[in-house]
Amino acid sequence: MKKVVASALVGLGAAALFNAPSANAAPTFYFGDGKKLTIFQMVQVWNVYTLKNDPFNKDIDARNDIYIRRGRIGVKGKLRKDISFKVWFAYDNLGKNEASASTGTANANSAHENREFYIWDALWTWHLDPEWANISIGYFRPQVGRESITTAFKVISFQKALTNFDVRKHIVGRGPGRETGINIGGLALNKQLNYNFGIFDTNSTKIVKDIGGKSDKVGDGKKWSPLFAVRVAWSFRDPEHKKYKMGYTQTYYGKRNGVTVGLNYTYQGETDVFKSNSLRGVDLLANFGPVDFVAEYDWLYRKLQTGESGTDTVWSVKAGYNIKLANGQIVRPSVMASKEDIDKEDPNNAKESLTGPAIKQEVYEISLNWLINKDKFKLNLSYDWGKKKDKDFSYIGVGFQFIY
């Protein structure tokens, strides 16, 4: 019996060693025939000192707020050599004071305070051809708008630009920007061309009315149209991706010398909310040695059932400079400017768009990023300020980021 136990312990020890992650990798388990499973986590813990938040209340005290800005836990891997998957969950804004001037909605209400835990992405990809034909199905972001399709854990700013939030709300009606659908994408022409084409079935009540009778905006559900999303990006010199993926970054830590220009387009026909809804956008990513530069401009068009139409606009510009230290760490000062303009004001809601979810706002940022282990262990110090509906806000932010 002792020999059996000893043999079992040795076997388990060997298996653990076989599956043990390296110092920089998440735990991965292999099952043969190309099957594998990786468990991963990501978290951003912020300390925000709000100096002014007039959009909330012009008389509020300055205040400090420590909270979990973003938390992720999930699994990814392969069902077989040609089918990969990723399913992860989010727990955001735990402990956030609703009067803090930073982005994000406080995770609190009278019934379930700080208890929200929800699906973030759930997608499966068949790599029909690993380079030029990859078919994804599930719940994920339509592949349009560089800021929206770039994870907040890989941007060069402390907070994400307005081109993240407003694009998502305009096309799918919800802040996380996810929707159920199918997408085909790939790389071509020596990896210089990256394309994506997706069809999505929207169900947010901001896009299609509530037909269940649970709100005062009940519709009859007669009108239905799918959302089409198209993105084409061309790289000059170094390609943006060595292999196809739906995850993006804004820095290559000084190792890339190239420029990528992206063209974005979405269209959705008539629903019970609007006659038509679309987005047109252009974005740019430039990485030349230590310099990172990101820019985006989007036109948000909507025609309502009443016949009213309008085109709101949103843009962002970021720049960073990577200073490599002798110990391999990186210090990166960066700046950001982002602004949203509305075409037609809603007469009942000043500084809000008549035709869509946009509002009149702008944000500016100066930050210093200390990349101790690139983005896997990073510290941020930032000063952010701007206007929301012509009211001033400002805050100082300190952030801790871990990817493991």
C-alpha cells in the first residue's frame, strides 16, 4: 500500500512539474491531442483623489477613493489544435465612491452592494486557416474602433479615452461593448493587412425596445435588423500582429518600428428605436522605437423613428515615450486628449445628443507609468481633468496593475 501511495505521489509531482507555469506565465494544463487550458487573472487597483466633480455636485468635498477599477478571472485554451476558446468574468468598480470623478459606474445598490460578477467574453474560434480565415462565435466586442478593441490592461494612458465608451454605447448600447455574434477575420499580404467582418444580434434596450413590459419604453418588437461591423487595417513596415488575434496593444516596449492605419464601419437598419444607426471611423497606431502614438476619430450617425437625424463625433490622441532602465524596467511618461461633440442638443436634456447616447464632454491626462514587468506589473501616476456637460472635473490617480 505504501508503494502505491508513494507511486501516486511521485506521479502527481511529475504532473505538477509538467504543468507548472514559468515565472511569467499563468497556470496551463495539457490534455493531449492539442487540448490545453490556461487559468488567468488581471486586476487594476486604483487610488483616486477627486479634486473637483461639478457634474456630480459642485459643492462636494475633495475625497480619496480606493477601489478595484477592473478585475478579471477566466480560462482560455484549445479544444483541439484548430479550435481555441476564451471565457472570462469581470468584477469592476468594487468599493468605488459614486462621487469620484474617475470613469466607471460604482458597483453598488441597496440590494447587492459590491457583488456584481458577470461574463466579460465568451468566444470560440475555429482557425480554418490560422492566418487568413478565423471564424469566431459567441459574446465579444465587434472589431471596430482601436480604443474599444484594445484591453484597458494594454493602453498607454491611465484611463481609457472617450473613443472607448462612446463607440460601444452607440453601436451595442452597453458600456462593456460586448454582443453575441459571429466574426471572420485574418491576416493577408505578408501580415500587413488585418481584416474583420462580423454580424451581431443586438438586444440592449438602448438599441431595441423592451418588449417584455418591464419598462415605460415598451415597443411592439416588429422591427429587427442585424448589426454589421467591418474593420480593415493596413500596416507599414513592421506588422502589428505576427499571428491573427482579437486582442490589441498600444505599445511594443520599443521593439516595433511601424504604423498601422485602421478603417472602421458599422451599420444597423431599422429597429423600434431608430430608422438606422452607423459608425464610421479611422484610427492610427505608430510605434517607432521608444515612441508610441495612438489616434482615433469616429462619426456616430443615427436616424430616429421621428425622422430626426444627427452625426455626433468623438476623437482621441495619445503619446508616450518608453525610457528603458538598466534593470530592464521601463518608465513611460504619456499624455492624452479626448473630446466628444454632439450634433444636435436634446431640448429636454441640455448638452446631451438628440439622436444618440453621446454627451458633450472632454478629458485630458498627463501620466507617468512605471512598467516593472511590462504590463504584467505596472504602477501609474496621473492627473486627469476635463469637462462633462460644460462642468469641470479633475482628479489625481495612482494605479496598480497585475496580470497573472
